[in-house]
Amino acid sequence: MNFTSLRYFAVVAEELNISHAAEKLFISQQSLSGHINRLEEELNVRLFERSPRLTLTYAGSCLLRISHQILDLEKQIHVQLDDISNERAGSLAIGLTRVRARTLLPQILPTYSKLYPRVEVHTIITDNQTLQEKLLKGELDLIICNNPPSCESTSSIRLLRDRFCVIAPLALMRSRYPDTWEAATHAYQNGHPFTADFFQDVPVLLSVGTHVRMATDRFFQQIGTRPGVLMETNDMETLFSLCERGMGITFSYENYAQKILPLERNYTGPNDGALIFPVNDEALCGQIEISYRSDRYLSRVAKQFIEIAYSEVAEKAVNPAVPPFK
């Protein structure tokens, strides 16, 4: 038994399909089957039931759990030895949500890549739950997300406090306050509280399956009303574009909204556009944090990324986090 055999076994166990596993490993089905058969002979157990379809036996499930631990230790061995032998070199796997990738990576990566050009950076863009799962499995070195769940095996460093905000069409403000819309806009931009009346008979555009949506639901509970939902989607930029064209109110976090809304273009009418109204409620704020496994070796290149992320993002925030690794 060796690392290769365990790695091949783990892929077959995850795919539960020899053909798919062989394609993923870039070897023939015959060669892969031979590896699995020899591993079973060496361990004197059946790792898979072959019919009616490929499934793990109890012994196979036990070996899969142990294999993940062993392969993770192998990875840590290589990482630590690479740190010793290679200055400013290595690889780094980072996970982010699409929203955070769009806003934070342009702030961090140019500096990081300039200082550490020999580091290969791999990014995974997906939802918060999947990011957390991949971090715990050792598939990602770092994740950047909003309000990551607490976990005994992870540590987090806060990068940014991001206020929840209402995104209102310019057309709505001009029709709602025809003579005083500029003064009303200024008031809401400076924290004037929202009431249920503001949303009466106004279409609402909602995100789906995001922290923004959870904060939005809490916001409407607090002001004691239910929104008139026109549309729901998981694409924030679509919501922004529809809001700018006057189709309804939407919601976001301030950091993302400030960076994306100025990029929207091609307004066709004088009332096109959207306004950002931050909500001064700490309970609705997003806490953007960078997380890593605290129970495993954190590579030099990962520490360097965290330090640069802090320097480029957190230190420019109103309430910066405590500097990492000091």
C-alpha cells in the first residue's frame, strides 16, 4: 500500500464509477481496476460491492476516512518541506463567493502576485457552505466569505465590516419625493431609518440563498412588513441592473454595491440609475473574514496572502481587524 494506491482508491470511492474515476486520474480503467484489486488483496478485505452498482463496503468506508487523513498528512509534508527549500514559491488554493471574488481579489492579488510571482494561485468560486466543506476537507487553504460558521478546527481573521443596504431606483425617489428627492436621498444616505411605508406598493427584487437574503428577511421582520416580491434570483448583478431601470428595490452589502453599481452603463433615460442607502444596524452587517484550518500546518505562502489581504483590505476599513500573526 502506498500514497498512489490510496489516492486512486479515494477517487474511485468518491466517484463510485470506475470509468469516471479513470478519466479523472488520466489512467486506463484496466490499470485502475488492477490497483483496487491489489489493494483489496493486500488488506484482505472487500472495499467495494460491484453489483448491482459500485458501492463502498463498511471496510471501504473506514479506509476512505483514514485515506483522507493520510493524504492530507502527505500534503502537509510536501508543504512544509517546500517552505524550507523554496523561498516565495509554492501553490495556494483559495475559495470565495462570486460577490467577494469580484470585489476583493482585485484589491489583493495584484500586490500578492507582484511580491510572490512564483506562487501558483488557484481559486474556487462557489457558495459559502461549499467553501466551508472544502476547507474542512483540505481542498482549500483559505476561504474568504461572509460570517463563516464557527468551528473548532478553523480560525478566522476579520477583514471587513460590510453594512447591509437598500438599493433604490432613482426613478422611485423622484416619483416618491418629486420636489425634495435630493434632500430625501441625502437623508437616507446618512442613515435615516426606513419604515414599512417606504416599501408600500413598491416591487422588491430579492436574492436567493445568500447572506444578503437572510439579512433582507430580518430587515423586513424588524420594520414589520412583508415585501411585494416581483422577482427572485441568485444573480446580484441582474438585480442591480433591473433596479437601475426602475423595476424595483433590491438589497446588498455596501462594499459590493459601491464597486459594482458605478460599472453599470448605457442608461437610456434620465431616471435610470440606483442609489445606495446603508442601514445602520449592526445585527444586519456582514463580517467578511478569511478562514483557515487551525489544526494543520499553514504554509508560508498562505500566511503571506493573509497578511497582504489584511494590509490591502482590513487596514483601509473604518474599524480594521487586529493584524494577523503579530
